[in-house]
Amino acid sequence: MRIVLPSSSRPSTVLYTAAIPSLYSPFYLLRRTRLKFLLFAIAFITLFVWQPSPPFPPSYSKEWEMEKASADAKTKRMVQFEIPKGTEFSHQLQRILLQHHLAVLGNRSLSYEPCVEDFTILPFKPFEWPWRSARIPLSAFVSTVVSGFEAYYNSQCAVPSWYYRNHCPTYRETTYTLRSKAHLTGDIDLQDNSQNGIHQLQMLLASNGDSCIRIQGDPFDNDFFNSRAPLELYDSFIKSPVMEHFAFSPRVLTILNNHMDMLAPGSLLYDIEGVREAKSNSESMVGVWKHVLALHIRRGKDWERVCSEKGETSAPFVSFNKLSLLPGNENIPPSPKMVQATRLGLYRAKCLPQTLDIISRARRLRKNHPLLKSIYILTDDVDDQTKELKMWLQSEGWENVWLGKEDVWPGWKEKEVGVAVDMEVARRAGVFVGNGFSMTSSNIVLLRSRDGLHPDLTQFW
């Protein structure tokens, strides 16, 4: 076909369609497909190299490097304990602290694991949204494992688990198995009293000449925390070097520094560089925020089921929440003579307090502690009920009501360590009301006890 394109300023242009390649020719379609694939490949590679956050999980390159730098090549005596995988940091913290305490007593380097959120060889599960880190370095939560405080006690510094595996192949490793229901033929039968059991393991670690020791079986399992065992070793553990030098990570404290003008105007900022390296004396005993009332409120279907199970079994408070001087734990577990309906109602009030009960408690605490001006709510689920609670508390005349998850660590880069941010705020709060069945509350109770706060300022629903 002949096409004429007229022009007023120059001769007409003549086009012949036979000379124009077909838009639907196989060659053209192939080139177009290749171009699309090439552009997609470039975009895909660029995305994975750049890894913007979001949608990618935050980068922990600084923490990984910090752990690598803290590994001492002179380390010759190491111990590795078991840590349950797929559990949240709040459930692992006390295990890690107790294991570290035991390693220091035995003059050995603790081999610590990252917090494993998901089981995958990839950095995250690409088919589960929102993306989250499959493994988070422990030093992103706490600085204690990389600060090197052990040197002040002539003990060996903690090392990451990869360092242990590199230096302790199976043929060099000595394994001791704790006798338990899971290991009926174990080598070690720990004494019933937990303080004696700690001493038993301490002597094993200290006197054994083997470089690499692995303890199979968890000496600090769920049965340990549900029993009175934590109370038996409380007096020695609370004064231990591990607890004296405990501090949350620079990442966690930087988040709080960024919100210090909102949370506690006039308070000194955290010394981030000081946290990275241990001093001869602990500098973690920072001032109390006397104007803050911290409330730990658990929500969600899973937690409702947990509360029902606790009531049906007359379960005690968990771990250090059982400390007798703390108001609120005096009637848990209740008398066996208590009728079932009353018992279940008691557990629901303790485990899943309702909005009116929370408001009444906050009102009573403000009357007893006039310096309280603001409320900080720790919660794992900001649902409609929690938002309604915030609204009602604001109407009560509180100067500020913060939901930690929304007001302090809402960002994509902050959310994976948000529970540690909550714990640090609650640690410094003038008054804390916790959930006796929660390990998060138990962590806070432990830290507030370490700081020497009066027991009346740490309560339970």
C-alpha cells in the first residue's frame, strides 16, 4: 500500500507499508519479550541489592559486624546451651541472661544464637506478608553480649554461635545431657533446688578442661519458669555481673533518644557510645520517669485462649512475677476450695482486664501517686478495644496517653525491636502495672528489681 503524507513547506512524503515491519511479526514480539525480561531482571537485581525498607525487613549489618568484631580470637573455653527456636525475644531474654550468668560463673564464653523468627535459609519468607527478618542478631536487642563486661571479672567474653561452630567441630565437642522427660538417660541429674543446680553446672563448666562444651536439654525451660525455681536463685542472680551490666542495644536506645522530648522532656539522652562498651561500673541505672504510668495490656484471640487455660489449671504467675512483695500476686494461685466460676473470673480479671477496670486502676494510682501525668501502654495488638481505652484515658485528664506500637515505634525499621523499646520505657516508669502471666512483664519486673525500685511501684492487674 502507498501512503502519501502531504506537507505545505516541502514535497509530500510517500510511505510504502511493505517496508514497515509488522508490529505482530514473530521477530518483533520476541524482541519485545526479551526487552521486558531484561527490564524485569534489572529491576529485580537492583531491588535485592538496594533492599529498600519497606518492603524489605530492616538491615542489621551494623549489629552483625559488631558481633563479629567482639569475637575474641583468644577465646579457648566455650559453652553452648539450647535456645528454643521460633520464640519471641521477650520469651528468650531471661533464658539468655541466666545462661550468660552461668557461663560467667564457669569462666566460659557463652555461645549465643540470633533470635530466629522463621525457619528458612532466606533472610525472610518472600511469600508471607508483611516481610520480616527470619533471624535478628541478639545484639540488636541487648548490648550485654557484645559489650565485653566479662573482662572486669577475669571471665571470657560471649561469642556468636557461628564462632563456636567454626572452632568446635563435633569431634572437639563434649556434650552433656540433662536428665529430663525428653532425655531419660541424660548424664546430669540436676538437684531440685535451683540454686544448687546452678552450682552443680558451674562446677562442671569451671573444672572441665575441655574447650567446647555443649549442654543438651534446657536447664531454664518452661517448667523452670512456671515453678518457684526463679525465686530460689533470685538473690544471687539479681546481683550478678550479667544483671549489673545489662543494657538494651544502641538500636533500641536510639529510638528512645529520638522520642525523648515527647516521653520525658528534660531527661538526659542515652549515651549510645557508652552502651557499646562496658565500663567498670554499670551505667544502666538511669533516672526514673516519675510522671509515667506504664500499663501492660495483652490482647488477641491467642491470649484469650491462654487466659482460659491458666484459669482452668489454676496456674501460678510466671517466673519473677511470683516475687511475694509485689502487689497483685497474693491470691494467685487461689485456694483449691474456690468454686470454678469464681476462679475463672479471677483469672480473667488478672489476665485480660477490661476497659473499665483499667480506667479505675489508673485513676486510683494517680490519686496515690500525684506525680503521674502520662500513660504508656505496652500492647502486642492495637485493636479497636485498645484504641477505645486510649480515648477514655485521654478523657480522664491525663496529659499524654501513648500506645508504644503506634506513637514510639511505628516505623518499619523499628517494629522488630519494639518489644525491647516497651520494656525499657516500663523499666523507667514511675509505676508499672504488669500482666502476671506474661514473660514480657516478668522481664520488666526483673529489671525494675535490679534498679532497686520499691516493690509498691511494680504491680499486677
